[in-house]
Amino acid sequence: MRFKNTSDHIEAYIKAILDQSGIVELQRSQLADTFQVVPSQINYVIKTRFTESRGYLVESKRGGGGYIRIGRIEFSNHHEMLRDLLYSIGEQVSQEIYEDILQLLVEQDLMTKQEMTLLVSVATDRVLGEESSVVRANMLRQLLQEVDRKEK
């Protein structure tokens, strides 16, 4: 059994609001008070778990009336999403971004969790070697093209 930490609870709370309304606007300090954490922990959760590669757009305004606005990136269809992801891949892809994109494919029912686990296991720095980020980018481009081809 996996025990949830505070970051997991904050993420789940934000995702629950997103599921209801599609967009969430929060104040960092109020959310920190709700979970009895420092505002920097809220920043950490948002920076690591609500990234573009995971399918989220985040807008943040600091200051007295500051807020954090989070929304899901909406695509008209899977082809559009896959094309957008494909064009966003640079010459190198970190392990984190690679896993985020695979998780997005799982969430969009374009890949199973088991397929994701297998692909993550063969794309580590240890397995791919010195040029791992370049090889990972090539693997991801090929994977997205193949998924897109099968979706047509």
C-alpha cells in the first residue's frame, strides 16, 4: 500500500477542483493554510505536478491579490494533441519530461499503464548511456508518430 504524502494530497485536491470546473484559481497562502504547509510547498507541487508536459497550463500572479490559475490543455482530438507534443520535442528530453508525456498518453487512453512502465524502464540514463537525453528524444518522437498513425 502506498502512503500519500502532503504533496500527493495537495495535487489530488487541485485535480478534484479541476475535474469539477475545468479551471482552478487559487491563492497560494490560502492553500498553504488549508494544508498547514509553507507556501513554497504549494509552489513545489504546482511546479512539479502541473507542468505543460503533463497537460496543464499554469498562470501565476504574485503579490497582494496574487493567484495561481491552473487549467487543462484542451485539444480538439488526439491527433492534434500528438502533433503538438511531437513538435514540442527538442533535441534532448529529460527523464522527467519523458515520463510526464507517457503519463499524459495513459491519461488520454492512448497507452496502458503497463506499456508506460515498460517504456520508462528502458529509457533510463543507466540503460541509454551518455547520450540518453538525445536517444530519449528520438524514442519519444518515434513513439508519438506511431501512436498518431494508429489513431488515424
